[in-house]
Amino acid sequence: MRKVPQPTEQEIREGPQAVSFQIANGNTRQSCILQTNFPTKAQAQRYLLANWPAVEKMARDALAMGTVEDGQIKLMMV
């Protein structure tokens, strides 16, 4: 079993980590960001990949509703 990396000093100062991703929107790409409660980028990325179908659906629903802030769809982990 793999060990979870310890947070770096910078990650501790920054607090909970966010991961960025993009979804296709016709012929363009839509930038998205998922704010997590995890202390490391690796854990946040792993969460995104493990929960991709649900995260993608939330991002597409937000895009359909037009909830784009500063050119990004912003999602929060619950």
C-alpha cells in the first residue's frame, strides 16, 4: 500500500488544496477548479480522479446554469 505524502510547508501555509481541470464545451474547453479539504495536492488530485463522473456532472450542470465566475466553474468538495 502506498503512503500518503506529508504536506509540504507551503501546502500547510496555503491550507486546503484546489485542483484545476477542463471539460469540453463544444469546440472549446471550459476551465474548472475543485476546492477540496485535503492538505496535499496529491490527495486532492486523487480525489478528483476517484470521483470524476460526479465532479464532471456537477461541472456540466454548473455550465448549463451559467454559473461561471471569472471564466471558471468553481466547485466545492462536501
